[in-house]
Amino acid sequence: MATARDTVLVLGSDVEGLAAAATLARAGKKVVLIERAERAGGIHAEREFHPGFRAGGLLHDAGLVRAALLAPLELERHGLAWRKRPVQIVVPSEDGRAFTLSRAPRELTGLPDESQAFERWSAFVARLEPLVQGLFDAPPPEISAPSPLELFDLARRALSLRGHGARFVQDLLRIAPSSAFDWLGECFTDPALQAALAAPALLGTCFGPRAPATSALVILQHAARGSEPEGGLAALARALEAAARAAGVEFRLGRAPRRILLDSSGVQGVELEDGERILAPALLSALDPKTTLLELLPASTLPPSLENAARSFRTRGAVASLALALSRAPEWAFATPDGQAVERVLTARSLLELERASDPWKYGEIPERPWLDLSLSHASPPAPQGAATLSVLVQGVPSAPKGGWNEAEREQLLAGIFAALERVAPGIRSSVLAHELLVPTDIERRFGLSGGHVFAGEIALDQLLITRPSLAFARYRTKIPGLFLGSAGSHPGGPFAGGAGILAARAIRG
Amino acid sequence: MASPRTSFWDAIVVGGGHNGLVCAAYLAKSGRKVLVLERRHVLGGAAVSEEIFPGFTYSVCSYVVSLLRPWIIRELELARFGLELIPLEASFLPLPDGRSLLRGSDAAQTLEEVSRFSRRDAETMPEFARAMSKIGQFVKPIIDSPAPDPASLAPRELLALLRLGRHFADASPDEMELRLKLLSMSAVDFLDEWFESDVLKGPMSVSGIIGTFLGVRSPGTAYVLLHHYMGEIDGAFRSWGFSKGGTGGVSRAIANAAQHHGAEMRTEAPVERILVADGRAAGVVLASGEEIRARAVVSGCDPRRTFLSFVGAEHLPDDFVADIRRYRYRGSSGKVNLALDRLPEFACRPGEGPHLRGDIAIAPGVDYLERAYDDAKYGTFSRRPYINVVIPSTVDPSVAPPGKHVMSCFVQYAPYEIAEGPERWPEKREAFGDAVVDTLAEYVPNLRESILHRQVLSPWDLEQEFGLAEGNIFHGELTLDQLSFLRPAAGFARYRTPLERLWLAGSGAHPGGGIMGAPGALCAKAMLQARAV
């Protein structure tokens, strides 16, 4: 294959990889995207796990996508629509009632005693939106040697906070490093509301709500939010693929990379598992940083300090996914406040429950009482009439339990999941036609994600912004000429989809 | 001397804990008339030595010294006034399987001991120590100066912030990354990057959680790890020591210095409230009804007692009261003091030796420590606790009769908020003491029969007897949201309080707890600079 000077290889076709490829192609680069699965989309791809039953991507929350960064790709022309009505998260309580929480805009329905407190809390978060959105829609601030422009921008943002008053700044500086347990405990009295606000921020971390700085994660989760694509992350991936193809990206599906080719001047291309070599002077990897730097680079390519930096990036998976093919829609044990249809359910009822559920992971034990993030969709033919797909996300699942992930461990996890499910949807077990359980090791194997981590790296304060994945690999560069990192393991990354790939692409494009 | 009612003091210090005493000493040294009022029969607060059992001197609460600022020792000439510090020789870790680890000042010997568990870790240790030391140098000026004020827009403050920012950023990328990690990571995650052996990570990570209600896997504990690495005694960085005569010796030396400069001390003089007149602190009222007036009042007590008990919410701004009410204590530790009729014998390393003359940690691995924390989160004391043991009588014969010993045990976790409610702690006290003794007996088989006397202090006891809110040994949790400019409340982190002429000098002020003396000294300096006395 001829080496075009402006060829860029992209590894991985999840939302980050697709967005990067489309961005580069539209900038005039020749882009070859390499994906080991037969279909594009990576962890965000829709998959048919049972005839007629499709699960739309592993992850449920599409409300943190970086719409501003995606805008230039004009995805509406490729089938993407944005939800007009926000997603309602339903939070049931013991007595058959439930309240709903929508997050963009922030609204609480069905919990009148907390509505004032919620408004106050919401107003606080709203003041942080410009700062957080700005931070997450741009490369991370370069703190060791900021350019004058960046310094000015940072100062401007910081001073704009000061415009809300000294008290606000003091509150922010006090709240951000605190635990969600303390902050939400202060703001609200309803335990299930406290849990509903904390739970999404804990997904992909190894913490419970008592951990310091979880308030910062809660703030980021809420302040970085915007509208959601209709059809979630799977729909976003589909539209991105269409846009990429329309821009001329060459897709090489069903092909796994074996190693990145280098010489003394930097990237030369990639060698695939079947031996084929594709040459290019630039490579953007949307595979997680550890896989990219430690498995695809020849041994001893990285100097010890960079190798340590790569190894230190923590990617211990903590999430499992269970897809259920149901013969009928769940019969919920609760009623929603306005009688609206149920799309998303959170089964956590208190911060205490979240905390207890976060303990077993630390010891490589399987959670007995997990809390669940549920997403319901309707199945399509050839599935039976009225059939449904329920996707379950379980936080706090160890990547390497003591006994390994054998049948016994899987059964144990399923038992805990179904116990939690039966509490909100009695009788659901009897309606299960088929299931697919993906524990972290399955996720690792299937999607090539180190540690089976759904966000390509743990979410923690020291693994965000300029240190995601490491200061040594700040801003998508790797110190190896031509090699760029643009996975969810870079900034903004995590659940803030569609940012890292595009920002990495811009770093190449210039 | 004139009667108290007519004499006029420059400053009254409420609470004779070590910070109050340091503040008094500095003020007296500058020629001010200072009166220290202490509720208990002995000065020192939680830095006290008491003969609870005849012939045996217990360092009842705090038991080792390290962070006492060298410049304070120098400026107050504490050695001249009786301060004598004996460095701890070693850190000993006995293990349930009969092995053990001894780390000390002899680098070669430490290397050899660690190598038995991990050759790689042994080789990494010097590099780690160097890195910690370097960061310690970076952190020291922050601890030894008043807190910045990021919410202010005053040019002087912005300049100070800029300097702080420069100070922080003045680092190679590697150092910068290390600093960022240290501020945000858990002790275990941080140590995982350096070491592989669980045996080493246990005792090393535990220094990150002393006095906090956090676990070794909690974010933010790597920073506190550094706090404990910053000990300096006799110029040797990172060493901890005993005070001759028990920890009370430190307080006595400071009190002696203060008295030498003319300060007066009264014990068994409990203050009931701070006198407020014309919106200012004007003196104090003792429980006896006696009123004593002063130009300024300094509190060495914790913020809750100071503002909500002594002053009263009605004299303070609402925001401030909310902040003080919200300020967290969450005592997490207890103390067990034992008088022994013989030297304890560890089955894994029998006989005498340097391993008994330093600190001994019951911390056999990270999971053990984390499970101890889990217990506390749900309202019980740890069934298998972390225990930090010292036997000061091995190097200081003044604290026990010949051949007999004092065993001082700091225990985590013992949560103030037990499920039954903190006031029920007295019912649980002995069971707690038993859990500690039972754990120790696994390592020292003949322990029980050698115990002549046992004193058990739960967080409730620390609160009731020593005035430490919720038994928190640092006058408030040392977490990022309660440090520096936020300690004890935003806008009031420089020893001034919203009540004019009232100052805060205890560990509830910057830079926080440990026997540092820094809050007391910095408060005095601030008062003198402001000509408040």
C-alpha cells in the first residue's frame, strides 16, 4: 500500500475512534480505520445477543456527549436526532412509589418535600456549567507551561466564578474535595434522592459515596450534561460511521492490529494480525492507553519513565453488563409520578446501600447486593409481540475475583442481580428468554479494553483532565512522533463521549 | 498580685493544650501579660502524661512527637525548658504467620529485612524516600505559613496565590505529576505504583489514615501519608520520637517557657463562656462565675466548643455558624494504655531488641486495614483493628518501675458514631479494650497475664475528658475540604474569628493537627502583627 503523506491510521471504532476518523477525513486526510470486530462501534455498537433482541451498546448514559465538539461533523445529515424530551431516571422506593429525575434540564418529579432543596442544589450546579463545559470541550489545561492564551482563558473562567460571590467560590472549594456522602447528605434528606444523584458518578470508579472528591465527580456528571441523542450512544456511533464513510474513511473491519510499526523517526504504520502492513506517518489510537502503549508498541520502545506512566494508569474494570431478552415488558412494582413510560430505572435507595455495594470489589469479592442501572427498550421481530430488552449495568464487579470468573462466580453475580431486579420488577426472572452476562474479563476479551474497563480507564480525580491518562501523555501526544492517543482513556474521556477522539484528531490536523 | 477582677490581661488563652501554650509563650515572650486557663488538673490537653496507675506514667492520648516545628523548638528554647526527645529506633511489623519486618535508620539492615519480602521493593525504598523528602520540602513552607485566601480579590492575596501557584508549578513534569497524584490519590494506589509487597504497603499506607475517618484506599490519603513523613527531630527529617517523661513533657516544656516569660497558668479553672461586650470578646466567665477581662481572648479549644459553646451562635454571623456546624470531626480512634509487669515478648521476634524500642504496627496487609475501616463505616469498632504500639519505657526509664513497662496503643478504628449512639460508648468500652488486647495477644502470647492495669479511652472518653469534639484528635478531620483556607471555615482561616478580639489557636486552625505547635505560633504572630494585644 502506498504511503500517502497525509494518511492517518485510526485504531478502534467506538465513538471516539469514529469521531476522530470523521474529523480527520473532513480535514482532508486519508483515513484508514482498523477495527477487529466485524462491525463498527466498539463498546457503543448495537448488538443482537439473541434473535430479535438487540442491546444498544453497553452504556446507557448518552447525556454527557460533547455536542459542541461533534457539531462540525453535521451528524444530523447522517441520521442523528436529538431527544426533545429528556431521559427520566425512575427511582423506586419500597412502598410502590417512585420519583423521577431528569438531568438536562434538571428536574425532580414526585418528591415535593425536596423540590426546594433540589432547586438550590441545581442552581449551584448551573453556575458551574460554563466552566465544566468549557473544560470538557477543549484539550486539558497545560499546567506546566501554559501558553499566554490558555492562562488568560483559565483566569477568565476562574474569575467568572468569582462573579458569583466569594461565598460561592468558598463553597465550591469546600464541596469539590468532599465526599458525595457528606455533600448530598447536607443538601437533601431523602436517601433515595441522595443515591440517585451520586450513583451515576460512581459508575466506572472504584469508590463508594464516602470517598473524598466524589462530590467533584457528581458535579462534573451534572454540569457537563447536555441533550441526548435519540437512540443513545449506539445511534451516535451509527451516525458517526455514516459521516466517516461519507467523508471517505476506509474501514477495515474484522482486522485486529498486532503491532505499531516504528522507526527512529516515529510511526511508520501498523501491522495487522494477518501480517498485512499498512503504512502511514500518523496513527491515532482509540484503543485504551495501556493496550496501545504496552501491547502494540514493540518492547522497550518507551523509555522507563513513560512505560511506568503507562503502567500506572489504572484500568481495573468495575462494571458488568447483563442483557436480558424478555418475553414481556417488566411488571414494575412501582408507579411513576406522571404515569410516564419507564425507560431508565435506578435501584439504589440510599448512600449507605451504595457504600456497602462498593466494598466487595476492593477484596476481589462478588457483590451480593448490587445496585442496578436499568435501560429498557422494545424488541423487534423476529422477537415475540410485546417482548422487550432490558440492559442492566452493575457497578462494583471485580475484574479479577478470587476464584476467577467461572460458572460459580457468574451464577453468584446473577443471583445478586436478580434479587435486586425482583424487588423492582417482580416475576421478571420467569420472563427471561435469554441472557448475556459480560463481566470485566468478557469486556476485555470482546472489546480489547484493558482490565475490561468500560471507560478505557478508571474515573478518579488523578485520572482526569491533564493526567488522563498521564501527564507524560498529555494532550493526546505520546512523545513518539506520529503516535496520538484519542480513546476514552484520554481527556475528557470516560462517559464524556465524543471528546477525546475529536481533540486528538485536531492535534494531528493542526 | 492584684485580684483577678481588677487586673487586666493582654490575652487570656482558653485551654492549656500544646497550641494554647505555644501561643501563650510567644505572646509572653513579646512582653504581653498572658493568662492560660485549663479545665483539667494538668496542662497539656491531649499531650499529657499522667500517673493513672501508681508508678506508671502514661502518655494518655498522644504518644509520639515528630511534627513539632523545629523553628518553634528553637525560638522558644524548649530544650532549655526541659524538652528532651528520644528518637524512635525503628518501625516493627509483626505478622500473623510468624514473619516480621523491621525498618530503621540503618539503611543496609532495612534493605536486608525488606528483601526477604521483595528484593524489588528493597531497591525502590531509597528512591521513594528521596521523592517523599523532596515533596516534603515543597510542602513545608505551606505548613509553616498562614493559609492563602483564594476567594479574595485583594492584590496582596492574588499575589500570594500566584506565588503559591508558581511554587507548585516550579517542578519538572515528573515532580509535578507526583505532586498532583499525592494530592488526589489514595495511599494504596499511590504505593501500588512504587511497591509490590502487601507486607510493606500495609504499614506504609496506614500513616495516611491516622486520625481520619478514611480508609487506606480512600482518595486523598496519599497526601496525609506525606504529612507523617515530614517529621523532624534533631534535624533528621522523617523521624518520630518519644518525649522524655511522656508526651506531657512537651507541654511542660512549653508551659515552662511561657511562665519564664511571665505567663500565668491556672488549672482546674474551667471556662464556661467567653464574655461578649459591644460585639467584641472582652474576657471570660469561669464555671465558678468569676469574670476575667482581657484585651484579647485566644481559644486553644476545638471550633465547636469555641464558637457554639463558649461564644454562642447569637453572637456570630449565620454563614459562619453554618460552616462551624458543618465542620466535621468524626473521631475514629481510641487509646489503650497498659501497665505491664514485664517486657512484652513477640512470638515472631522473641527477646529484647531495637524492634521494641520504636513503633510497632499491627497492620498485616492492605485488606486487613481496609476491612477495619469498613467496620467503622457501619457503626462498630473494628473487630480486627489497626494498632500502633509504643513501649516508651524501653528507652525512658522514668515512666515505669525497673523491669516493668508501659505499652501505649493507638487504635483505629473506633468510630465516635457507633450504631447505638455515642453516649453508649461506656457500655462498649471494655469490649473494645478486649478486642485490642485479643489482637495483640495473637502476637504477644503472654500479654494478658502480664497486664497490671488497663486504661481504655473511646472517642467518647476523649470528648468527655479531654474536650476533643467527637474524639477527633486533630480538632477536625484533616481532609482537603477542611484544610488550609477552609480550616475551620472559609474566610476565617487565619486565626481571626468573626468575633472581634477572639482568636483561634488550636488544631482547628491551619495547618491542623498533630503536635505541631504551628497553629499556636502562627496565631500569636498574627495577633502581634495586628497589634491585637
